[in-house]
Amino acid sequence: MDGLSRRKMLITGGALGAFGALGMASPARARSLWTWAPSGSVAGAGAGVDPDWVWDEEADELVAAVIDRGDVPRVNELLRTWTRNDQPLPDGLPRDLRDFMEKARRLPSWADRGKLEAAAEFNKSRGIYLNLLNGVGGGMLSTAIPREARSVYYSKGGADMEDRVAKTSLLGFAIGDLNAYRPDGKVVVEAVKTRLVHAAVRHLLPRSPGWSRTSGGQTIPISQADMLVTWHSLPTYTMRKLIEWKVPVTPAESEGYLHVWQVTAYMLGIREEYIPATWDAADAQSEQVLDPVLASTPEGIELTDILLGQLAEQTSPGGIDRPLVNALARYLVGDQVADWDGIPREPFWEKAIATAWPKLVAFREKLIPLPLVPPLAWTIDEAARQYILFYLTKGRGTHIDIPDTNRPG
């Protein structure tokens, strides 16, 4: 099974007990027929073509040529010097790649500077929630998305998950920075580089026997539908959790937070006719593309174990061990997703978090006084802070590079 551990396949007890290894080997549930109307998009119209059959034609053709010409090492070396939104592209890039990137780095005509600034302030005031949800929450959801888990596992990045987390973190915390879309920010840079990486994976992954054997008939990975699934595992999921946790969010903050992710979707190459215009439209689309495809895979279980193991190792000097990490992850994504991810049950910590976290949120939002917050809440708070520190610092000293091969071996 290409290095997949039999132990990882068998550790999932509880709700997965009867499901067992046979269930984990079964194909993921099919996404429902595409019926989402393009009238709900930022474009307000569109052909309504199923995004599962749409990729990123211009980028895909270009990056395939860059790989086949052997230009990847030189391009990666040059792109490491491109670090700011307002910075000119480095000299020496192949002409076709430069022309594409000059166009790809432009913000859409509907980008609203005021809303982007509102999003930056929202990230500043609600950073602990947003980073926790986008980091550990979104991470645990991603490993329960079969196509995403397999694309990660069998691509080059799957062989070194520390580096993979670091590269993912670069885009994640660039979006959350106060200067995200300002001239000295980095979102444009990291989004365009990520778009190139996606195109490279589309070119390379069909050559992987492991991926082809488990792809469920998909011949080209990372379709527009797949990108929408990932998008909803971040802002849509996060906004739902903020509402569930009763975190006060003003209309301006809500609109701004949606907008920064709308613009980022565009920068990643998602077509405007698929980008939801409102949270209601996002919820409706998520129910169609994300909810039905969540499932367990051996690859997802393996990746989850690696990610949570990294976190526990990172935070153990502060006295936070793996059971608390498991329980925190389980609390964020719920029992069903946690079971699919093979996250062990931790009865003590699960009960502690379910009791303490809502009170901790209420205290932060000045809804209850300090005496009502149980002392154990501060241990959980430290776990959350340590995860955020892990998430944010893993990106330091790394770069988003275009791959030119799949997972070794």
C-alpha cells in the first residue's frame, strides 16, 4: 500500500469499528449532481458547467511545458526571490511563464479595498479562532476529503509532511496577515505560486501508479470542484463554527472575511462563476460539493496521524500531550469526521473541552466574568495557542516550489 501502515488502518475504533478496513478501502461517496446556479456567484452568471470537469487550462498547459523543458529548478530558484505583492517578477523567467504570471497576479476588477481592510482587522481581532479553525480544523477536514488526501499523499509533498505543512502555512497565514493584499503583503505571491503547483500536480500525478489505483476513476486531479471543496473546508467551515460558538461578528466583518477568500479563490484560478457571492450561496454550494464527499481513506488516516503527531511533539515541552491534541481536533471537526480520520477517542479531554471551550469563548467575548471559566480551560487555551504557534511558524524558512516529480517510491 505504498508505505501506508496497517496499524493506521486498524487504530480507528468507535464508530469505525464495524466499518473497519473494508470500509476504509471502499470508494468515497459520490458528489451529488451539480445543480448550483451561477447566478449565486460573484460573476452573477455563467454556463453552469459541472466544475468536476473543469481544471485550469491556461496554467496547466504552461506548467506542463515548463516541466517537460526541464525548467523547474531554474524557475524555482528565481521565484524564491519574489516575496511581495508589489515586487516585479524576477528577471530570467521563461517568457511564456512571465506573461502568464503578470496576468495571474492582477486582482479581479471587483476586488474591494475597503472590504479587504475590514477582513484584515477581523483577522487581527479574531485571530485565535480563525487560525485554530483554518489550521487544525481545516487540516483535519482536508484529510477526510478523499481526493485531497490522496493528491497530497502521492504527490512529492506527501513524503515530507513537515515541509508540506510549512508550505500550506505560507498561504494560510499570508491571508490572515494585516497587510495581506497591501503592496507589502504576500497573498498574491503565495496564491500565484500555489496555482502553479496545482498545475504541476495535475501534470505529474496521473503518472503515479498509487494515485491512479486509488483515484476512483478521476484521470486529472484538482478539478475546479476539488478546489471548491477545499475552499469550503476553510472559510465556510470557519464561519459556521464562529456562529456555532456564538462569537459576535458584525455584518462588515462577515462581508470582509468572505471577500478576502473570494479574491483568494480567484487568485488561485477558480473561475468567477463558481465563487459564491454570499454566505448563503457558499453554504448551499458547500452542502453540494463538500458534505457528500467527506469519507475515510487509508491515506487520510496516515496523514492525520502524522499531522497530530507533529503537533503533539511540538507542544509536548509545554506539557500538552497527544490525548489533548486528539480531543481538540475531534472537538473542532466533530465525531463523524474524527472517526473517518482515525483520531482516537479521549473521553476525559473530550468532556473537558466540550465543557470549558464555550466558557472560554464567552469570557473572551466579555459575555461572562472570569470566575465562571473553569481552571482547566487555560490548559486547553494553551493547547490552542501552541497549535497556532506551530501552524504559523512552520512556514518560516520554506518556499512554495513547483514540483517536478511525484512521491518518491
